[in-house]
Amino acid sequence: MLNTDRRICDILDRSLAGHAPTKPECVELLSLPEQGLEASLLRSVANEISRKRFGNRAMLLGQIGIETFPCCGFRSKTGENSGRNSWKWGRA
């Protein structure tokens, strides 16, 4: 049998019942080790709550094939360069 932190399970059970965790409980949940069993349970509960709340629907947003460098010229105006090229504003 797997050992899980009973306190974490109680927080997750209350969340599934519609009761939001307190701020200290949220801090505790966010401090869980990423690869631990409790973090996996947290992700599973969050997924279930989200699917119930939004009717198992999602909106996907994305851009394909968009050149984003330089995004606004800020880095090139300040003399910073990402190392990708030496393009500068005002240069032909």
C-alpha cells in the first residue's frame, strides 16, 4: 500500500467537495515535491475539478510559423542582443 500524507488527502477531498483550500494550505500544496505521490494526486484532483467546471471542454490557442524576433525592438534599442543576430532598429 502507498503511504500518502493524510493532511494533503484531506485538503484534496475538501476541494473535490467544492471547498477552496486556505492560503496556508495552498502554500503547502505548492511546496510538494514535483515528482511525489501527493503532487500527482494534486494534479489529478485539479484536472477533475477543471473538467467538471468547464464541461470537459477546452480552448486551445496557438500560433504556428510566426517569427517573433525581435518582438518589440526593446533589446536592440538598449544595445542588448540575444546572440541570434546583430539586427538593430534603423539599420537597413
